[in-house]
Amino acid sequence: SATAGRYRADANSDSKEPEFAEATAIYGLNNTFTLYGGLLGSEDYYALGIGIGGTLGALGALSMDINRADTQFDNQHSFHGYQWRTQYIKDIPETNTNIAVSYYRYTNDGYFSFNEA
């Protein structure tokens, strides 16, 4: 899928409101594994992510992905960094419960999300 628009910052924020474009893709390899990825770009921010998710049957699901972001702040030098994420999810329909545990790892201080940039 693809989308484009203008980022709307929080009313209490001094953030810029840049135009952006985003594209994502999801591909099921089989009944167990799914590949996914995406791109996000604006004038001063670019990010690329790719990952894989899989079912653990009755135990839930597990996914792992990596994102790279390149950010330019108001005429300063560029920053770039990586974010690694591992996520476990388990639904328990009998009690209407959802368990989600995420672990994030950053390679350096140069990784910024789109709304931080």
C-alpha cells in the first residue's frame, strides 16, 4: 500500500509539519511466515524497514525487524541509526486478553522516529 500527506504535529508542539510519502508491503511465504517492509520519506527524513513474523501456533506469534533512519535537523549534519525490534504477541480469546512484549535495541544515538525528527 502507499500513502502521502502532511504530518500534523501535536497542537502543543513546535514540530514542523512536513509532507511525506510512505509505502508498505506484506508477503506471506506460507501458512507460518510473513515478510514485511516499508519506506517513509520526507524532505529531511528517510526510513527503511524490513522484517519477518511467524506463528508459534497456540503459543502466539513472534516477529523481528530492523529499521534504518536518516535524519537532517535544521542545517545541521545528518544523523543515521538502526532500530532492532523483537515482538511476541499472544491472544487469549476466552478472557479477551492480549499479551504483547516488545524489545527494542538501538545501534547508536543517531536513530530518530519520524515524529522526533
